[in-house]
Amino acid sequence: MTPLAHGIGGVRDLPVPESYFFTTAAVVLVVSFVLLGALWRRPVLQAHADGRRLPGGLQAVLRSTALRVVLGALSVGIFTLTFASALFGTTVELLNWAPTFVYVIFWLGLPLLSVVLGDVWRVLSPWRALADATVWLVERGKLEARPVLELPERWGRYPAAIALLAFVSLELAHPRPAAPRTLAIAIAVYSYWALAGMAVFGREPWTRSGEGFAVMFELLARMAPFTSRHGVLVIRWPLTGLAGASRIRGTLAFVAVMLGSTSFDGFSRASAWQNLLTDVRSGLTDQPLRVVDLVLTLVNVAGLLVFVAGVVVTYLAAVALAGRLVRAPRSLVGDFVLSLVPIAFAYLVAHYFSLFVIQGQFAIPLASDPFGRGWDLFSTADFAPNLAVVSPETIWYAQVVSLTVGHVAGLAIAHDRAVALFEDRRAALRSQYPMLGLMVLYTVGGLWLLSQG
């Protein structure tokens, strides 16, 4: 594994045993559950989901074609630079722009931006910008740009889940995920997936169902205080976008990939997993390097799939028990699945907070020398990142807080859905007992995984 694919820091000389953090986080969840049951008696999030319209002037600027074209052109430019540096730049990972941009600025920065500002990926996606430009050119030529096929509704978000799984498999399972040439191949393959899907099924259908990053950022953007409704930008309460149910097939599978991948990232650094990889490697000493790499990759992919399946199984068990407790006439899987979204984001922050803060600084000198050729385009090549900007103890506290807050948010979303579903307050509370157990399991499990790094 490469430092670019993992957070930096961990538990170091804490003032109290780490088990105290586990217990405190669990207690916070239980107390939150009690308070929600006592004070939250009607669907507050769902009632405030519409939000308020932004001022007309600001609305006009943010929705202007000129701004969209400028941002799209900038996005395509950065995408081209990243692909070119991965393909033609130095093979030294830390001296090449592509690994830091893909695994730090893009993979960690875009989720944060989405949670704060909303679904910005719709205007920042280079693939969407290229597709929009192609359609514009076709229509300027008096031709009709239309999809070749209709996207089957039964596919739901499964294509996007496959796309996201492919990316996290590269990040977490490949022996050298940050190798520039490997990244160049990955960028080319994913670009084909995104652009070909839009060409065949249409831009909107494929963005909603097949483009993995678009689906991920759209789900995270539902936590944001800004959104677009019927072509109008509005400001709303945070988390209200996650109110209600999701009946789109594949949503649980997609969220499970989000959550399971970061969980596996933590476990992959534990001594038990590292010892397993060492044993596998020692048994292949007489094999060529490519065979060793392939076997290790497959072992890591298997571990990743186990964690993704674990999320699916534990969630299904929790909602099945909830349904039995209230004698629900139908499945509750789609009703509470969106409560996992803030948990997935919390895992992302907890696992990669240190990587973003520390490794993200390297984007400043790399911007002046993206190919590692000794350039100094913006006079920032001599910038020295501060590797001690946060201490390991600070990182641990940030991890504990992010996981706890994320799970409390998930509990609140699930409770809001429960009181909307069940008129009987006692039935609503009973339905949330399994969800509380699930949140405690995810919180304590997540903290334990982080403590193993």
C-alpha cells in the first residue's frame, strides 16, 4: 500500500485507555436515542425539506450559462492535466501531480465540498462537461442528439455501485494504487465508462445510475444546506435531503460500498490482515512479481467484498428485526437506507482526515511541477508542507468526534423517518431499537478499526 491511499496518524499515548472512547461514543448514541424519543415526535426533517429560495441576483449568477461553461472548461483542463501527468510524468508517486490530485484533492475534497455546498459535481464533472459540449456541437449542426438505448429501470444504482467498487478496489486492493501509469489506465477506463454510458443511455439517466462518483456526491450533497428544486436554488436545513425513503434499486449496495470500503481500509492496516498478506506473499516466493501482485490484489478484493457484504447483512438484519417488532406490512429496507449516508461520510472523514490535511499541502508545489520535470510554473515549487500541522492525538479526537456525530445524525434521520411512517409513537420507538444497535455496532467497530492503524 502507499501512503497516498491511507490516513496518517493514529492512537499515540492517549490520556485515557481507548476503550473509554468506545464506551463514551456508545453512551452518546444511547442518550441521543432517548432524547430523540422524548423530544422528536413528528417528522421535522421531512417538513423542512423544501427550503427557501435564494435571492434572485445570487440565483442568476449561480445558474448562469457563463459560470457553468467556465467551471466546465476548468474541470476539463484539470482532468487533462491529471491524465497527462499520470501518462507522461515521472513515475515517482510523490513527485507526480496525478496521485495527489486523485486520492487527496478529488477523492477527499469533493465529498467535503458536496456536503457544504450541495451537488457541485454536476457542474464540475469533466465527463459531464465533455458530454454537454458534444451535444451542443451536434445540435449546432442541425442534428438530434439522443440516447441509443433506454436505461433499464431494474438496473437502479447497481452500475454506479460497480463503478465505485472498481475505484476503491484500485485504491485499497492494488499493491501500487498510486503508480502514475496505473492511474493513467484507470482514468482512461473510467472515462470510457462515463462517456460511453452517457452516449448510449443519455446524460441524465447515466449520471443518476451509472456514474459512480456522480451518485456518491449526489447522495452526500443531500446533507448540504443548499440544493436545486425544479430549477430553483434553495437553502434548507442540513440533512433534510435525506428525509424520506429511497425506492431506487441498488441504493443499499451503493452505500454499502461507500461504508464497507473505508471500514476495510482501517482493517487492512491491522496486524491480523498484514500478517495474512505476509503469509500469502511468503508462499509465492518462487513466483514472478506479476503473479504475486495478482494474488495479493485478489486477496484484498475478497476482504473488501466481505466488508461490503457485512454492511448489507447487518443493515438488512436490523431493518428485518425492526419490521417484526412493529409488524410492518412491507419491507423497510428503502425507508431507512439513507440514514447510512452520514455514517459513510463520517467514516470517510475519520479515515482520511489526516491524509487530506497533510498530503493535501503537497498539491501546492506539485501544481508548479505536475510532471516532475523540475518546473516552477507558479513559483510554489519550493513550498515546504508542514507535516506536523496536526498531532496524532488531535487526529484521534477528530476521528472519534466525526464518527460519533455521523452516527447520531444517522440515528436522527432514521428516527425522523420512523415517526413519519408510524402514527403510534411507541411503534416508532420500537422500530428504532434495532437501528440503535446497528449504530452502536458501527460506531464501536469503526473506532476499533481506526485504533488498529
